[in-house]
Amino acid sequence: MGRKNSPSAKKELTEIIQRYEAAKAEKRQLYLDGDQLADIADWYATERKFNDAQEVINYGLQLHPGNTTDRTSLSLSGYSKTK
């Protein structure tokens, strides 16, 4: 999301979170790119839902195991327990 504070970006994030949570509830896999997953994790952390943030990070690392950019940004965010 380009402008994270714009109304359209907030609406997009809300929609992505709803899609993620629906897929999780239905126990189905949903493809999201690393930036989307990082945005979801950031939102959960902002809401002080740290276990949910960690769960999103773990899911992202399963979807994108070789993506070092995502791994680095998630580690720098202070949420990930990656090696």
C-alpha cells in the first residue's frame, strides 16, 4: 500500500484483514504478498494483538520462505523470532 494513512489505503487494509481472517476461520490458505502480510502484522501489533501479529508473520514466512526482504523487514519490526 503506497499511502498508508490515506482513506483508500485504510479501506484496502481493512479488506485484506477481513479476507485473511475469513480464510483463517475457514482453515483455507490465502495468498498474500509479503507487504500485505507485514501490514496485517503491523495492524495487529498496533492493536496490541501480539499473538495474532506473530501468527501472521509465521504464515508469511511459510508462504515466502526465500524472501529475504520480507524476513528482514519483519525481523526489524521486532515481531519475528526468525534466525
